[in-house]
Amino acid sequence: GAVVSQHPSWVICKSGTSVKIECRSLDFQATTMFWYRQFPKQSLMLMATSNEGSKATYEQGVEKDKFLINHASLTLSTLTVTSAHPEDSSFYICSAGTESSYNSPLHFGNGTRLTVT
Amino acid sequence: AQSVTQLDSHVSVSEGTPVLLRCNYSSSYSPSLFWYVQHPNKGLQLLLKYTSAATLVKGINGFEAEFKKSETSFHLTKPSAHMSDAAEYFCVVSDEGGKLIFGQGTELSVKP
């Protein structure tokens, strides 16, 4: 079945540094990728939607200059948290959609636990 | 606009007894509905999906859900709970653009 690989699974960084999270579709072409953020004991909140080769569409309240999303190929999207601060500590999850699923994301990565000290 | 409401934040059952996780949705058109399961510090796994075919949808691990338009519900059930079913469950609706809108989640505990 379709697999989405997310890396790293966890990362600890110092305040002010930047962190890059990768999301890869291993056996299918992901025309659309979605990035979510999840706080402890809460639901997933969509941060942005990216289509291969075009700029990401950010949800209201998400700072596009802080959360940089790149979707340069059909198998890779990256989320870079720039100048991270402790309040950015969270669980970040990507998901990928294919044309066969009408671009509805059905395949999720295992998430990245970000801790900013 | 589409939305989902999961009526219980936490459900506790004994192993071997039935599971019922409740979900109500709101949609201005015929929705696509999903149930996902999330184990601690893991991503999400699709249990089942409804996309306007049969109203009773069978998923993995013995779970099933019934789409009831008159009640705007999509409750998740399983006849007999297993310890490994303990996890967080999300009811999700897809909007016209394919974005997933998540419910608040229901934590399922299974007692031995």
C-alpha cells in the first residue's frame, strides 16, 4: 500500500534555530501534500496545503514566513520551521494525496515531535 | 461549511465488549467521511471511508461505520474490543477542495 515517510521522527533544537522536516511519498506520486500540527491531547489542525510546483496555501493564522513549505517534486515536500521558539514545540504530521483519490489525503506520515528549548 | 463533532472525548470499555464511538457531521453537500486511528506519537491510519456508496462501511481490524443521512451521523462500531484498539480515534469530513476537517478526537481505553 501507499507509504508516506516523514523524517525526522523527533528533533530537539535551541530557540532561534531552524528545523527542516521532510515528507516523502515512497511508492506513489503525491500531487498534493498537507501539513498538520497537533498539540497534546488535541486534534490535528491543518497548517497548509501544497501542490507540486506551486506556492503553498496557508490556513488563516499560520505565518507563511515562519513555516516555509516547499513541494519541488511529486515525492517530496519539506516544512522548515524558521527561528523556532518554545511555543513552536508540537507534533507535526504530513499527509499526501494522489490523483486517484481525488487529491483527498489518505496517507499520513508518522509525525515529527519538535521540542524547542 | 463542513464540520464534525465527536460526542465523547473519552470512551472506556472492557475487553471483549462492543465499542461505539459517536460522530455527527455537518455538510452542505454529500460528504466524504473517514475514521482514522492514531496510536501514541504516531501518524494516522485510515480505518474506513464513506464516499456515497454503501451506507454501511466495513473497515480494517473489525471496525465498521454506518452513514445515516437523516441523523447526520457516522458512528464507528466494533463488536468486540481488543486491548490493541486502545488509541485516539478521529472522525473526519472532506471539504470540496479535498481538505480534511478533523473532529476533536475520542480516546478509547480498553480494560482487561
